[in-house]
Amino acid sequence: MDLLKLNCHTGNFLYFKSFRIKYGSRRFLPQKFLGMKICCIGAGYVGGPTMAMIADKCEDIQVTVVDLNAERVDGWNSDDLPVFEPGLTEIVLRRRGKNLFFTTAVEDGIREADVIFISVNTPTKTSGVGAGKAADLRYVESCARQIAEVGGGDKIVVEKSTVPVRTAHSVQEILSSAENGHSYQVISNPEFLAEGTAMKDLEKPDRVLVGGTVTPEGRAAVDVIASIYAQWVPQERIIKTNLWSSELSKLTANAFLAQRVSSINSISALCEATGADVDEVSHAIGADSRIGPKFLKSSVGFGGSCFQKDILNLTYLCEHFGLPEIAEYWTKVVEMNDLQKKRFVTRMIDAMFNTVSEKKIAVLGYAFKKDTNDVRESPAIDVCRYLLDETAELRVYDPKVEPETILSTLGTKEGEDSVSICKDPYEACEGSHAIAVLTEWDEFNDLDFAKIHAQMKQPAFLFDGRNVLDLKALEEIGFRTYGIGKG
Ligand code: UDX
Ligand code: UDX
């Protein structure tokens, strides 16, 4: 296929099918996509929803999502999608089989594509150099090698996975060293979607970031990727940068967001000691337009696949570039998060007469936040582990997380040890000494707490790790309540 002609030596124009981009004026003529083919490697939380949105907004583009995991692909081809996101199923059902496809035929997908998004996981390394901090880039590298081996024409390769700064350089090196006669442009297009609101974030993003090399070919490739998003995102929200700024912006955005949560959580400890109320403090400081109200909700701790991983990644980069003080500064954000989870459990133990041993604790919510079935780095995992170390008995309920997921993250099996999974919150609370709310699911606000209280061991304790319940009303029912940052 000779779809992408990077005509940088002989002329000023790049023809990408119907795209005609003039390097000089940076003007491009966005006409129809005329059969552009996109392949996304990785049908995960990021790849699946992002590609579904592109397919829905750009009916002229054929979008194929490939994944090594056949079970996951089968899930995407069924009515029970492997990723739960409000609004996702409707879009997938609307586009699947038309211009949206899910398959394990990775090589075919790569060969036929004009644009390839790499959206595979980049977990924190568990061994070797940088263990516990650096991102494990083996999957990104194997994607680059596979793209080079498969060939199939000139391509734009887009890093969607969050990667350390300068990863694009390695990807470019691997692609160039293939010497297969095709040319490749590597673009950084990090994802800022948050789980649970992924479809809203994709449809109306605050910004789309597209970074490329500062060469005519690089700029042209940036324009091609930007023009895909421009089908539904206003031009002023599409930010074009160089590659390294784009890669670093993703890590920095997550580090800043996590830092806000750790900052307010640090203040929650002081609130508990002084009688101040952290929600009132958040409201008061958030009213300052320079600070703003978002990401100031104190909690049992932040979780999710990105915050901790990206900060560790950032600190590793700082150390690598000889900036240990900067690394230390950001490390504190993660340490504060760990402390918050420990403080939560310590407070439970203190309140419950200095022991939770053999006491039944109803754990309400296990996902790292509401409206997702994702438990990666969920604070519930650490809280439950600490409670198990204290030989408590856990009765866990979450509306979306699979029982096997809960059990495997706790290293236990149903019926063994001290964990049982409950089908509803009432079952979890019946006969319990305490309730720990660890995810802010809306349905917890609608529970009949008078009924629950009557079925619990007395005195009945309630620890709200998300500050979502009306503690005053619960006190009136008879609960002994503890919120985060409530003196
Ligand atoms: C991932 C990264 O974790 C994140 O850093 C990045 O920003 C976006 O991609 P996510 O989509 O949540 O996020 O990951 P995950 O749900 O684990 O999906 C990755 C998928 O890639 C898995 O389905 C896995 O099977 C697939 N994969 C992985 C491949 O198809 N090929 C590989 O070589 C490796
Ligand atoms: C985050 C970023 O928001 C997103 O832009 C990026 O692409 C991926 O990482 P996500 O991890 O899905 O998204 O969830 P987010 O809403 O950011 O929440 C992360 C964690 O912080 C959750 O555990 C959440 O409960 C917690 N949190 C968030 C708080 O404890 N308080 C807050 O005020 C906000």
C-alpha cells in the first residue's frame, strides 16, 4: 500500500489519501477520510472506548481493534463488553460490524492500517533496573517490532499508552531499523479519559494533545491525527506540541491531579486532630478561582491504573536525569496516599476498642472509584489486606466488580480464609460489627440504614472512606460514624 507519501525531499506536499497538507502554511484540506484504516493494538480500558468513539464520529474510517487476548476480544464481540463504561455499549452496538471491528488477527490489522495506535499496558516494572518505579515497556517495544516486521506500507504510529519521555525515540529507532522500505512517523497522543466518565471525556475533551517531531513530515503526521479528532472536537481544543512535551504532559497532568488528592488527604489528618471538617475546607479553598473545586475530595486514597504508576515513572525519570530532589518531591505524593490507607484502618481499629480480630467488617465498594469495574490499585485492596492482617472477617459487596477479581486481588478463594463475597449490601452488613464504605457508589445513599443497623452487632460502627453518606442522619439511627477528615 502506498497511501502515505512523505514527499519531503522533492516537494512541499504530503498526500494522505484525501489529505493535502501544505507544510509552509500548515493548512490542510480536511475532506472525507475515503477509507482510512486505523488499527489499535490493545483492547483495554483505553483502546476499546477510544476507538469506539473514533468509529462513531468518523464513519468513513475503518477502525480495527486487535488484542492478543482472545477472551477479551470475544467479550468485545458479545453483548457483555469486558469494560464497563456508561454509554459505551450503545456506541459499540451502533458501529460494530460496520466500521468497528475487534479481532485477534493482529498482523492483518497492522498490515492493512494507515494509522496504528499502540494502546497496550505499560505496568510498573517488578524486577530488574528501575523495579517498582520505571514503566515496563516490553509490550510497547514488541508492538513496534511487530509493526516493523509486518510492513504493509508507510504508517503513522501513535503512542496512546502512557510512556516515559523519549519512548517515541526508541519506537522510531525500532521502526527505522527494519529497513523494509516503508517510512514511519511516530506521534504521541496521550489519553486523558477518566474511567467511569470515559465516553463523556472522549466526546467533550478539555483538550486533545498531539505531539510529533519538529520536521515537515512530523508536522504533517500531527495534522493527520489532529484532523481525525477535529471531526468532533473544536480546533482550539486540539493542542499540537513536540513529542517530548506531549509525553511529559501526560505524566505531569496525572501527577498534578494525584498531588491535589494527596494534599487534601494530608489536611484531612489535621482536620481529624483539630475538629475541622475537610469537606468544608475543600469547599472554602475550592471557591478560590485560582485553586478551583475539582479533585479536592478527600478519600481513603486514590487508586486506578495511572496515578501511582505515572508518578513512580516520573520519579524514575527524574533520578535518571540526575534530579533526585525532584524525584523525592513527587515520591511524597505516593507516600501520602499509602499513609491515608493505613490511617483509615488504624482509625477503625482504635474506634473498635483496639481490635478487629475475628470481627465481621462489611466492605461496601471495591472498585477504585464509582461507575467502573476496575480495581487496579484500588485503595480497597490495601485496606482489606490490612484488615485481614488484623484477622478481621470481611464480607465484601461491589455492584460491578466480579467476585473472582476481589478474591484474586486478596490472594484468597471463596469459602477459604476470612473473605466472603456478598450479592447485596444487606447481606454484607447482616451480623457485621462495622461497615467500611470504600467506593462512592450512588446506590449506597439509597440503602435502608435503619434496617441495616437493626441487623448489625452493637455498637454498630460505620467508616465512610469516601465522605458520601449523611453521617448526622446515621448517628441519629444509632451508628457510631467516622468520616475522612471529620473531627
Ligand atoms: C493501557 C495502559 O495501562 C496505560 O498506561 C495507557 O495509558 C493506555 O493503555 P488500559 O487500556 O487500561 O491502559 O490497559 P489494559 O486494560 O490492560 O489493556 C491493554 C490491552 O493490551 C490488554 O487487553 C492486552 O491483552 C493487550 N495487549 C498487551 C496486546 O494486545 N498486546 C501486547 O503485546 C500487550
Ligand atoms: C486518571 C486521570 O483523571 C485521567 O485524566 C487519566 O487519563 C487516567 O488517570 P482515572 O484513574 O480513571 O483517571 O480516575 P480519576 O477520576 O482521576 O480518579 C483517580 C483516583 O483518585 C480515584 O481513586 C478517585 O476516587 C480518586 N479521587 C479523585 C479522590 O480521591 N478525590 C478526588 O477529588 C478525585
